[in-house]
Amino acid sequence: MNTRRILVCLSGLLVAASSFATNPLITDQFTADPTARVFEGRVYVYPSHDIPEPPGYSGRPNWFVMEDYHVFSSDNLTDWKDHGVIVTRNEVPWADKSAYAMWAPDAVFKDGKYYFYFPAVPAVKEGGPGFRIGVAVADKPVGPFKPLDAPIAGVKGIDPGVLFDKDGNAYLFYSLDKIFVAKLKPNMTEIDGEPQVIDNLPKKGLQEGPFAFERNGIYYLTYPHVANKIERLEYATSTSPMGPYTWGGVILDESLSGCWTVHHSIVEYQGQWYLFYHDRDLSPSFDKHRSIRADKLFFNADGTIQKVTPTLRGVGLVNAGSEIQIDRYSATSPEGVAVSFLDDANPFAGWKTLFNTPGAWVRFNDVDFGKGGQTRVDVRAMGGKGALEIRLDKPDGPLVARVISRRNQWSIVSARTKPVPAGVHDLFVSQGKGMFVAADWVRFR
């Protein structure tokens, strides 16, 4: 997968990234802890931002280093725009300017204003050490956000998340070894009463990162839990935002990559529910550099949540005329396929797919061919006399095209296709007869 090209508008306020509707969603920087919200008919994702240790960094080594927040948005879950930095630690009046601890945030809308909640370490004179939760306010979902002069009084912890009940009352959830909830005053910047511990969840292991939402009269509290060695996602339900909550089950199992954290959010958009979360796709050897993902989430008729199966394919349609990143496949043959970085020194350059057994295949779901009629296909490939066969909808479907790569270096090779039918199809790419072949992307025209 090639690096997503970044186009910076002349105003300097908006960064637009080409995208491929695959996981991870963002491939030009590290992102984590995604809170997804629907504002003005678009999905806005507010993640935290992992960065390498900067020069002169004096904090805990090999740990999370996070200095600011971006916001990304999309109206189709395929094309994502980076609206740039919305809050940095240097803009927060009460924050310790030497700390790089801008952890998991949230954003909500009420009465014409957008409220952005974030944890940070306060300066010693402002009540440090330890984490407090701040608020920044804006007139638009992309800012500019203005941080308030002080954190929320009476709240100490991380991972803020806000829930509105059916009557429009707001509740702040957060964590500090345990999960807490407090009702917010109508001004959205103060709590009304003392925070309460949600104490009827599983007792063993760290619980953090609460995200609460309401569906069909049921309040869902979802959270990461270290039940074994690393975090998995679980949920509990209640008839009241303050609880008591009844444990419901596991939403997402421990990551196969071994990523220790799995902060998340859940949102409904255009009739489909989605789980946003993170893994370490762009940094397999260091799980403090994470990348956000999205997969579909489903409910059973009784309101229980079906376990989510994480995918590389992600969500959203992919246009057949774009560079289809087949390394983010939906499925693969049992043998003969391997995926690795294009450049081990630069993970942002993406991945390649190596086919080393005749008949080995990958499946890439939901490619939109529009009105159909495409007559040529381009493949960025490498391999001495290696052939790739392209079919639609099933591994042994009718052959659409056969592309032969004759060079042992990356090049774009083309072939004529049989007429392609209209509509959305699954794409199957397989190795034909001949030597191995590596592929970066496929594009129809």
C-alpha cells in the first residue's frame, strides 16, 4: 500500500488524505483511542496521537508519548479528511508543558457548542501530579477549540467519555484503575454531585477507557479489561446511566498482535453500527505506536452484542478506479500468501502481498465498479515472469484478466480485461502459472 498523499490547503487549516476504506484508517501517522461521533451527517473521529520521543524528551522511556489531538472526518467511511491539530498540551493553561500525556479524548455537541474532553497531567502549581480532565469548547466539530482555564473540579482520572440520557442529561464516565461516573451540570464543564464507582463489574484486572451509549432504552457501558495478560473489550448494561450495571460479555477478544491496549468507541451511522478501536498495524514491534481501525458491529434481537471479528478489510466501499490495496484482504487461501511492509524502515509506505504458490489467492470485498464496462486493469507488481489472475465474486469465477510481471523491480503492468459487470463485487486475485509475484495494488479503468 502506498503512503496516503497529503494535500495541505493554502489556508493551512485542512489536511486531506486519500484513503482506501481499509484498516488501519490512517496510514500517514500513528493514531489511537478513537472516539467516533456523528455530527452534521458526517462521522468525526477524535483519536489520540502517538509520536516518537522528541529531542530532549525526559519522560518515561518506551512509553506513550502524546502531545496533541487531530480530528478526522468522513461521510462515507472511505475517504477521510485530517482537519489538523485541534488541541495541544502547550495550549492548555493548567497542563504540565513538559508532559506528553494527552491520552484518550471524547467530543459531544450540546446547545450549539462542541465540547472536547481530554486528560492531561497538570502542572505542580495546578494540582499535579496525576491526571485531570479538561474541556475545550468550539463552535464547529473541527474547532478551533479553546481549552478552559482549569480542569473539571472533583474529577481525577483518564479516558473521559460523555453519555446523554433519554432526557438530555449528560454524564461523564472516566477511569482511574476503576470506572467512575458523574452527572454533569447543564454547562457541561462541572459535575453535579460526587462521582460514583461502577463496582459490580468483574473484580480482577485493570478496567479503563469507558465508552457508554444508549440503544432502545438500554444503557451500554463498554470498556477495556485486562482479564488475562492484555486488554479485551467487554460490556455491561443497565436501565440507568448511573447503574447498577450487569455484565454482558466480550465484544472483542485480545489482539492477536499482542497490542496491550484496545481503547474504542461505538457509533451508529446510516443504519449500521461500527466499532472503532486500535491495534499496532504500523508498529508491530512496539505497541505504544498504534493505529485506529473500524469494523462492523451487530446486536442480537434481545439487545446483546455479537462479538466483533477484527479485519484488515475494514469498512466502506472501494472504488474500482482507485488503487485497491489487496494486502488489506478480507480472506486468503490457506497457503501461499504472505504480507509484509514495502519498506521495513518506513511502515507508512504500506504493505505488499507476495504470492508464492500457484493458485494462492486473496479476496477483497466490496469493490464498486459503478456502471461497469471497465476494459483494462493496472497492477503495481514485481516478479520475474510471474502471473496474477483476477476474478470476481469467487476464487474459481470467470477469469476477468491475466497480468504478467516480467521485471524484478516494481513497475505498473497492464492488461485488457473482459467487460466487467456493473455494481459491487468481491475481487479475487490469485497466482497463475509461473514464478512468484508480489503485488502492491490493483486498479481498473
